Amino acid sequence: MLEIPVLSTIPLEAITERLDARSVQAYGVAALAGKMQALGYLPQFPLLVTTGDGTTYRLLDGAHRVEAARRAGLVEAYAIVRPPCADLLDEIHLARASNEASGTMVATTLVDDAELVWRLSAAGYTQEKIGEALGWSRDRVADHTSLR
């Protein structure tokens, strides 16, 4: 049975770690901060976090939103809080799915994808495992690997 996630409000200062799935773009943070100053933090765009000890969070999706909220002077944000993932590839898979589903304002670029593939390859993951996490073929992963 499909589980409906619970929306929570969490303090931004409790986000102590961030999944390094892509780099934060200054233009995206600035654009989002302006919208947040005008509208506040909208619940239809929650962060995706995991928690281990119950007091701090690891950010999986929403890095631009977190930085924009801080810049806009907000101290809390809406989030979906999940238990920790089994491993880094599970985190990547969940983060990518969440980011794609949210219709993000700051699109993931070819460079973001290539850098992620390079980091995962350097961490020892096979192209097949990376492809599974990203929903790609092994050939597509190999193409991104060769861009280095």
C-alpha cells in the first residue's frame, strides 16, 4: 500500500548535513529568496530530509529552497521527514525522484548530472549501480563518465 508522507515543520538550523547530489546555483537561490520574501515558504514545495537522532536532519532534496529560506529570513520550512536510507545510492534515487516530481525552479543540468556520476564513480559504485539509482541505462552513465 502506498504511504502518504506526513508534512512537518522543521527548524532550518537543525539541517546539519546535505546530500551532495548537485551544486547550489546562486541565481536559483536569489530567485527563490525573492519569491519567499513575497509569499513565505509554501507547503506544496516541502524539503525532503532524513533523521537519525531525532534532533538533526540530512537534506536530500531542497538545497536551493533551504538557502533561499535562510536568505529570506525564515527560520522554519515544511519538510517530509523520512527514516535514514540504506545507502548513498538509495539517497540519490530518492532525491532525484523528489526533485523531478516537484517541478523544480532550478533545473538539473548536464554538468550537474556528470559531476554526480563522477563522484559516485570515484566512491567505487559501478556504472550499473549508478544507472539503477538514476533510472538510466549503463550506456548513459558511461556517456556521462566520459565527459570528464
